[in-house]
Amino acid sequence: MTFTTEAMVMRGAGGPEVLEYRALGLNWDPEGGEVLVRLVAAGVNPADTFFRSLGPYIGTAKGCVLGHDGAGIVQAVGTGATGFSEGDRVCFCHGGVGGAAGTYARHAVVPTDCLVRVPDSVALEDAAAIALVFITGWEALVERAGVGQNDLVLIHGGAGGTGQMATQIARAMGARVATTVSSAAKAELSLATGAERAINYRDEDFVAAVMEWSGGDGVKAVLDNIGGDGFLNSLRVLQAYGHIVTLMGTPGDLPDSTAYNGNLTIHNVMMLTPMWKGLRPHLIRQAAILQRAMDWLAAGKVFVRIQDRFPLAKAAQAHQLLEAAGGSGKIILTMPDE
């Protein structure tokens, strides 16, 4: 059957103006194995602007509903679904790559594999804002780079949503963190998140600054959120057998074969792959990571800095802000009460 809700739906690929608030029919089977969630908030991420501009991974741009992160209240449970009940507070990372509708909507149909309960002490807005950035930071720094006690780590874009969360994850694992930022104000934000050194790359050569901070030893791991020359120059600050984890794709090695000669390990992290490829074991693994995020939020081990809130119908303005201003935290969409 079809469940009718309202959503921001793409008219096609293009600028923020292609997002249109209108009725949306969701495929909902009351006898199936999925859960119908009434959303309270949804996260806005750079990936959303990518899909809006260029089109989704699955299907066509026309009719696509963006958004991966969501949190809300279980409204109905399919008879084939187990583990959740009507009224449960939940969050998830699902949809928004084409195919299944994303979270720029008042409701979402979600597989139980992707759902996680939100503790009563955690705000649903925070739960909606954390999913993608926490999973990304965990996969990058813990699963790939193996960051641990007293390791030195460089995180690019330290004031953005991903950078702030990655900094907190690294610190929770016992690492020391330096970040790159683009202003004094963003340096303050990054330091408040737990960075030991925030390098304004507009004023300083980040390679020289990192080598000075590390006492000439370099760092064990770099989280690359900038790509291009930033990725290549990051190779210069890595210790032998170090790790660079990129969210931007790999441009190659330096002319002097720094990565090869230093036995450096290059990792790609694109946390939407399990959703795009339908990889159920990895969706289950990512839900376990998100459960950890909820536990850490409840314990005060991490926090989410929400930069701005927009009503669902003003998602285009949220995209304009994200593309114009750069990151200083997370942007979320809030849903109408009725």
C-alpha cells in the first residue's frame, strides 16, 4: 500500500531551487518487515548537495528525496518486523541515495537493520545530526586507521560537522589531535571539541605546523576531508607505516613516491556504500556503530554542535547556507508537529 506524507522532492538535478515541498507516496507494507517512523528531525550533509546537483546513485533525479540521517517516533511496525514497538524513539541512517526515499520528509519507511533506539536523555535533534558523521569518523579513525592511546592524528576541516565528531572520537580513543581550519573563530570551535592544535591554513603552512607540533615525528593518521593537493601534502606529515583516510577519493602519490617509500596505507571511506550496494552485513555493522554514538551521547562522551535549524519546507535555504558558508557544526531540518 501507499502511505501519503509530505516531503522535499527533487524536480531534477540542479541548484537548491529544484527542491519542492509536496505530497509523497511511500511504499509501506503493514505486513512487511519494516518500520514506519514519524520524523522529528533530519540531518543535512554535504552529500545531499552533491546528489542534488548531480543526481542520485540509484534511479533518476526527478522524484528523489534526499537525506540520510533521521530521528523520530515509531508510528507503525510491520507484522514481519521485530525488536521495535509503536512509540519507540529511534534514529537511523537510511535513504537519500535514490531508490528509497530519504529523510527530507515527515515520515520514513526504515528496515529494522538500520534502526537504533534513542535514549530518553538524548534529544532527537542530536540523534538526527550525529548518524552520518559519527559512522564516518568511526570507520575512518577506528576501523581503518586503528587510532589509539597517544597516537598523533591530523584532521582536516576540524570545525565542520565531520571534523568535530572525528576529533571527539579520536580523543575518546586516547589520541592527540591537530586540525586544520580556515579562521580564528573556527579554530576556537575546533579547540573546544578537543583538538590540541588548530592550524589556520590560510595563515600557516599546515605541513610545517604539523611537523613542529609533532616534534618532527609526523602523525600516525590523517583524516582527509579536502582532497586534491591537501591529500597529497598530507602524505608529507605521516610517519612511516602511517594511514591516510580520505573522504574525497585518492588522487595518487607525490612525484617522489612519498606514499610508496613510507609504506603508507591509503583508505577510502564512503559510508553510504552499504546503502547504495545493498550490503546488509555492513548496514548491521553501521547500526552497531550508531548504537555506540547513542551510548556516548547519553554518557556525555561526545556532543553535537548544531549550527542551524530550518523547517523542512525551507530545505533549499539550508542547502544555500551549507554551500556558501562552510561548516561550523551540523545543520538540521525540523518537521511540522501535525
